[in-house]
Amino acid sequence: MENNDFALLNLIQLQVSGKTIKFPDAIAWKEVMNKSFKQGVGGLVLDALENVPENLRPSKAILMSWLGRVVAMERLYENNKSSIAHLASFYQKYDIKMLLLKGYGLSLYWPQSHHRPVGDIDIYLFGKQAYADNIIQKYFGIRIDNSHHKHSVFTFENSMVENHYSFLNVHAHRSTAAIEHILLQELTDTMDSDISNVVFPSVRFNSLYLLRHSAEHFASVDINLRIVLDWAFFVKANPVDWDWLLKKMEQVGMMNYLAVLNAICVDYLGFDKSLFPDIPVEQAVVERSMNDILSPEVETESHDNLMVEVAFRFKRWWKNRWKHNMVFKERLWQSLLTQVWSHL
């Protein structure tokens, strides 16, 4: 592992557990800063640096640049929360309850919520998705994009909203449909939030949903440290029903992924081993997975030429095949055929 990555992980461990850290001799702090933001942990790592002796910290110029980016992140966080509240308030006038997925709800488990970067606002409206889109379009004149498999997309107060009619892309893998069915059964139990007309998913729902959502990203493209920390902070803050979850993992073929993710949380990020169940895991796979998170084996590319883009996606799918059995119950080629068929 490179010195910069070692320093980054040590700072996360310091913030997570207060563990005494020892930095390597040569650290390129500007690269550490840039990578921390790319990994979605720029705010958390800056918080950790406050507990590092002055003589070991980055230069003042780098710290000021770092602070500026975190302040911008804090503003985005508050704007995101405001958009959530305004959207939920609008829906309330039409008797539409709003379930908020991921994002803001997960930020509440972080040491400083506003130092978790925000993204899209993912919502579920309990069967009123189409009705809600119609009134949003009619009232605000907002264009609704219905070209996606599992949700519509629109922009509300400069925030991208994904209005889900399913939680997962059930067209991509057959096992995903089974998980979707389980998630729908868990909708009867939700948790209140600090925002009017907004509820959060139950602990059971989130435990399965967060794992499957991150697993599909991991297997198909990549994930970053923020996604891993979302899982770890969620587990630390909630009474996870491990008996129930482990049965579901076995049922859908995801036990290996859970074992690897938990091992990364303990071995690399400083979380207490007692938070997680004892599941056998191959250390070589844990190490390879961690390296792929820090520096993906296949870097993301985009191409204007359709055939070049298709060729790249096939190459990425093939190179990522080692992840497939950690996540999907289907055979590799069966998954490919299902995905191709879903796009015809």
C-alpha cells in the first residue's frame, strides 16, 4: 500500500476509534487531500487532522485549501436538507408520505453529519410515484426524466431527485427481484425523522438495502470509502438483526460480500470487531477488494463513440468477474444475458 493511502486510512482510524497513529515518512499531503474528497471522506479526514500534532500536519496552505472545500461541502449539505424539507412539505399537501433513502438519513450516523458529502435525493412514495411526478410537473413546470429502470429523475431547487418505483434494478439480475420482494415486505415498519413528512427505512430494510446497493456498484464498477463508512457507521449506531440478515445473505448469495465488507471495516478503518458477526473470509480477497476501492483495477472512462463505450463496458465486466460470485447468485454468463436482454 502506498504511503498516501496508508496515511489516509490511519486518519480515518483516528477519527473512528481514537487509535494512535504513526505516519509514514514521506506523505504527499495534496494528493492525500484530493484522494480523500474523491473517496467521499474529505470532511471526516480534516476532522481527524485536528487531533494530529502540528508538526505532523500538512502545510498551512494545504489545510486552508482543505478547509475551503469542506466549508463548500457544508453549504451543499444544508441546501440538500432544505430541498428535502421543501419537497416533503409540498408532497404533504397532497397526502403523499416521503420515504428518504440513503443520503441524509445515513449522514446522521457519521461523527459530523454535515461532513458526509451529499448527492442525489432518493425517495420512495409508497405507490404514488406517478401521481407525485404529475403534480410536480404541473405545479412547478419541472421536466421529468422517465428513461431509467427503477426511478424517475427531476431537478428540484438545484438538487437531483430520484423518485423510486422500485428500490433496485430488478431487470439486471434475477436474484435482485427476490431482494426487492423482501424490501417491499419491510415497508410496514419505518422510522420517524427530524423533517416533517419524511420517514426513514427500518433497520432491517436498510441493512439489506445498503448491502445490495453497494454490492451491485462494487461488482459492476467500484465503490469508495464513503460507501463503506456508511455501512460501518450504520452498524455501529443500530441494533442490526444479524440472524435475519445472515439468513437473507445466504438466501441471495451475498455472504462473501458481507464478510469482505465487514473485514475492511475492522482491518482498515478501525471499527471494533465485536460490532460484526464472525464470518469466515479469505484475507487475499479482502486485500484485493480494499486495493480496488482505493485504486480501481478498471478506472471509469466515458466515450462518445457508442461501439467504443460498449467495448469498454464489456472489458470492465470481464475484468470485474472476480467480484461476481461475492455478490450475485447467478452464473456469470447468465447475468450477462439477463442484462443484455433487459436493454433490448
